Amino acid sequence: MTTLTERRSDSAPSPQRPSLRHRLAERGVDRQLWLLLPAAVFVLVLFLYPFFYGLQLSFQPTKGGPLADYQRFFSDAYQRNTIWLTLRLALPAALLNVAASVPIAYRMRGRFRGKRTLTTLLVVPITLGTVLTAQGLLNYLGPTGWLNRTLMGLGIVDDPVRLTNNYWGVFFSLVITGFPFAFLLVLSYLSGIDPTLERAATSLGADWKARFRRITLPLLLPGLATTFCLTFVLAFSVFPSAVLVGDPTGETYVISLAAYRAAYEQVDYPYASAIAMVMGLVELVVVAVVLFGRSRCYTGSTGGKG
Amino acid sequence: MKPSTERFQTLRLDGVSRRFGGQDALVGLDVTIAAGEFIALLGPSGCGKSTALNCVAGLLPLTGGTIWQDDTRIDTLPPERRGFGMVFQNYALFPHMSVRANVAFGLQMRKLPKEEQRRRTEEAIRLVDLEGHADKLPGHLSGGQQQRVAIARAVVLEPSLVLMDEPLSNLDAKLRLGMRTEIRRLHQSLGLTTVYVTHDQEEALSLADRLVVLRDGRVQQIGTPEELHAHPASWHVADFMGYRNMVRLRAGEAGAGREVLVQGHGLRLTGTAVGKIGQGAEVIAALRPDDVEVLGVESTPAGPTDNGVGAEVEVVEYQGREFAVEVLTDDGLRLHVRTERRLVPGDAIRLRVDPSRLLVFPTDDSAATEDAAVSDRARRATVG
């Protein structure tokens, strides 16, 4: 309606051709776009510039040709192995976070008493930060922690179970910090699904298993894929907990640690940049695979308010 | 489609009640639905009609009363085991499934043989004229088409009862008329027992075999469209049935039979009492616009038996064959009438009422606060 009246007033001088401003407005270009400027500057200065700087740096190794640092990384088995070590941590952690969020969020999608308290409890770990989580893990799961003292006191084990300063310590840390994030995302995706769809399925004779499998899960799947990608990327760049509750020279020598050592122990920025680029590439490959799968799901309206 | 074998003879709601917190949403609904009947639950929003439907569907547990399907108690059964079809206001089609998959869903849940699933799905899609759209997703259909899918999805199971929750309220006026006929035609050809919730009296009157009028969670009247249309049991029902003129008057002496004299606002009319009316009691006189006879001013009052009042035309709305006219009586009372006479604002006319068409109801002074509707009308009347 407004476009019609605007057209009439704008095009008064030349009735055949609407004004430039009007033609741009029809394509969604108007003065309000300037509001995007701060965000654009932010992305440019703090993300794109460092990225391209690092990219060109990685092709200027201290010795050898442009790809020498990449060759160096992939020819060194100890370094190359960091990709596998990091994937081994990040993939299962992200998968577990998403998988655990679904049933909990599914139970919590309705309205009930104490929902806010429960949500707060589940989300609190986000505010803790990695260091505090690591400290908690050491106190609780460490060789002299409560868990091992209890287990030994009950005579279930003779020697402490090693759950920190190895793979498991880092894995637990990733789950604790990643779960609230995944849970919040899944909960919001779930509440975006129209609840009458499930009621309709009920009236057609579907029990809760069929309702979940045929209605809720297919509508939630794109959201789960997105959640997985985000939690995976967070977990893949694991750094503090790999040092604090991991085994930073052995099974949790993750790729970000390799980049850190190259940069700050060997002071070889081009090599560190090359490692960072490899890291980014691996993340990109995983995300691309997941998003390809997502594009094959139904991603249209789910009827809800979300 | 052949009728399902597991149909009931009667579905009996016995004192069905539902409370939300401390709030009564539905109080003691008693109604017996015969097989093949089309029942409309009618009332303004918040009257408990959707609550009643959800209670029958099993989507809301009852807080009182029982539901019997012949001799089987079913209010304790989970909704998926009641075998009732349901059509929702927003259609609730599964957005990620094609029209065909939506319709087939219920058949799959019943684990019917593949061949039968396919045959019945196609049959239902043909029934609602959507053969050309079977492979589309619901998001690519118009509102009316989506509604037809919703209906096909519910009736493909040949349910013993179909529950419809304001299925036409999201459609535009033209489509609504078409779908109304469609629903009636489906009901006639399939003989499906239907409970239909609506706030539109015209829709209810045209579709239903029997109407249940609800107000504040309580049944006001149950009856056929003709009964409700001609003999509303209370002024609330009358208000809903198109008795647009409601005037607060005072009862005079009773006449022959149920006739009663009412007066006030310069009116002195004979009407028909509905319920007990004491002499001198405050009453509500209800009159439908098309039950008013509009005469020219030249027809002078023929004595006390005239049963009429003089008025002046204020607003004339053209409505096809007739005019809807708002008039102001000599005493400043605003009335609505319908007439084929061509009138213009300012015309002086005379109105005459058949005593049998002027219904006189007792007020419900016990709940004076709920009288907003009437006092509002009365206020407008006095202001005018």
C-alpha cells in the first residue's frame, strides 16, 4: 500500500521511471542500512583483517617456499596427529552435548512449575569459565578427589581411577562448558515448533515415540545440525582445559596447543599461522559436511513462534 | 468410504467439568450425542467451548464428570486410543510432510496394510478435491486447501467422532461459505458424527443438527437450530441468535396466555413472556430486526391494539434485497430494523411488532455485574 502511494509522489517528475531512491528501496536498500556500519567495521577490523593477515603470513615461512610450513606440519607425525587428537575430543563432546540436550529440552518444552530455576541450574556452567571448571574437575575427579576417595573407601577400586590429566579430564570439561550452550539452543529450537502439531499427531493415534520420531525430530533436525556445528567449533578450539586437566604433551596435545607453541615458544609466527589455517580448514570441512546434511532436511516453517 | 465398524450408538457427556487453577472453565456439561449427529458448541470466546472439545478429545483431563461411549467409559483413555478425528483452527498440518504423507499419517499409526493405506489415502484426497496437490508441502497450499487437507487427514481414519475447533475462522468470508457447504456435504455423505466448535451463530445454525449454547462454562440451551432461533431460553441465547434489539423495560399486567404488557422508554408493547415474569418486574425485551414491521407514517395508530411506535430513520445500509435501518423512536430509543422499503435518513415511519415475536425475558439480577451487554444497550438507548 505504502509503496503504491510513495511511487506516485516520488515519480511525479517522470511518471515512466520511479526515482533511484525508490528503486533502491524496492530492493531493500535504504538509509537504515547505515545502522549496519558499526557491525561491518567490527567484523572487518577484528575478524577479516587478522584472518587475511594470518593467511598471507602462513605463506611466508622463515625458510623454504610458500607452502613450506604446511609441508612441515604434515610431515611431522607428532604435529599431524594433533588434528586427530582434537577431533577425537571435539566430535564426541559436541555429539554428546547435542544428544543430551534433546531429551532434557524435550521434557522441558512445556510450561511447568520451577522451569526457570531448572533452566538456570542447567545453564550456570556457562558462567563458570574453563579455569573454574578445571579446578572443580581436579578436586572432584582427581586422584585424591572425592570420587576416588569414595570409590576406594567403598572398596570398589584399589587404585585411584585416572580421570584427570588425560583425555577424560578434557572431555568432561568440554561437556560441562558446552552442554548449557547446546541445551539453550535446542530448547529455543524446540519451542519454535507449534505444539498443536503434536496434539494433531496424538489425535491421529501416534504415541509419544511416534510423535517424537515422525514429527518433532524431523522438524528439530536442522536446529540440531546448527547446534552441533556451533558446539563443535567451540570444542575444537579447546585450549585451557587441554593444559589444565589434560595431558598437554601426550593424548591431549590439541591443535590449538601446537599453534600456541609455534607462536610463543618457538616464536615462529608463519608456522603458527599455517597451523591456525589448518585448524580452520578442518573446522570448515566438518561444518560443511554437517550443513550439507542439514540442507537435505526440511527447513521451512515449523508453525511456532520461534 | 464405508462406515467404520467400531461406531458407537451414543456418546454421553455426564457432568463434564474442567477447572483451571481456581477458575471454572466448564461446569457440568451434560449432553448425549447420537451417532451421525452434527453438534455445534456455540458461544462467545472464553465460554468454555474449546475446553469442552479438548476434554472430549482427551487433550485436557477432566476435573469432574465422565464420558461414556455406549457402555464404555472413555474419559480415562489417552487421546491416541480414543480414535477421534480432530481438525484444528490453525490446521496443524505437519509442515515437513507432503499432503499425501499428512493424510496417510493416521493410517500408518494404525499399521494398516500398505495397499489399504495407499487406497484410502488417495480416496480421501479425491474426496476433498486435492488430487493435483498430493505431493506438495502444506506451506505451498492456500488456506482453504490446507483446511481441506486437515479435514481429509481427520476423516481418512473413518473416526467414530470428528471434532472441529473453529475450522473456518482463519479463512476469508467467501472461502468460509464454500468450506461450510463442503463440511456439510462431507457430513451428509459420510454420516460422520461431528462436534463442531464455533463462535459464529450463522455457521452453527447452518451446519448443526443440534446446538449447545455455552456461556461462562455453563450450558444455556440445547436444541435444534429452529428451536434456538425461534425460542431462545434466555436473553443471553437471544443475544447470540440475532435478537439485536434488547431493551430494558418494566412488565405490566399479564395478558391472555403467555402474553405480557411491557413498557418504558415511551414504549407500551405486548410481548410473549419467556420464563416467569412478575408484574412490575424489570425485564429484557428482545426483538429481531426482521421481525419489525415498517409502516409509513400515514398509517395512524389504530388505538391501543396497534402494538407499535413512531420513529425516525437515522442510518440506512443497503444489503442486497433489504435495507438494514437504524431508527430513533420518538422517545430517543435506538432500534434496528430490516425492511424492503426504500427509506432515507430523516423519514418518519411507524414500527409494528407481532406480540409473538417480541420475547420478554427476566433479567438475571442475581449476577448484575454480568449484565454489561444489556446495560450497555440500555445506556446507548438512553443516550440516544
